[in-house]
Amino acid sequence: MAKIDKRFQILLSEEEQILLKNEASRRGISGGELIRMALKNEIIQKSELLRRQALVSLTEILD
């Protein structure tokens, strides 16, 4: 696990705070950990999907 040593502050609406708290509680993790997971999933998985789509397009062009 990466060392966590940087602070980042965001503002959430009351609804977002409730959603975050409920989901984190359901998963048994902190709200901060849930936000870190969501960030990684949003960036890493979408980047991986785009790379895969590009590879498929390239192989279709080359066939």
C-alpha cells in the first residue's frame, strides 16, 4: 500500500456526505479510503479501458 502523506481538502454537499458515510460504513472502511478507491478506479480503470479500445481499433486496422 502506498504511503499516505498528502492532504487534500474537498467540499461535499450534505447528500454526498451521507452517501459517503453510508457506503464507507457498509464496506467497513473509512470515507477517505473509499474516496481514494473511487479516484483510483475512475482514473486507472478508464485509462486501461481506453488503452484496450485503442489496441482493438489498431488490430482491426492492421487486419
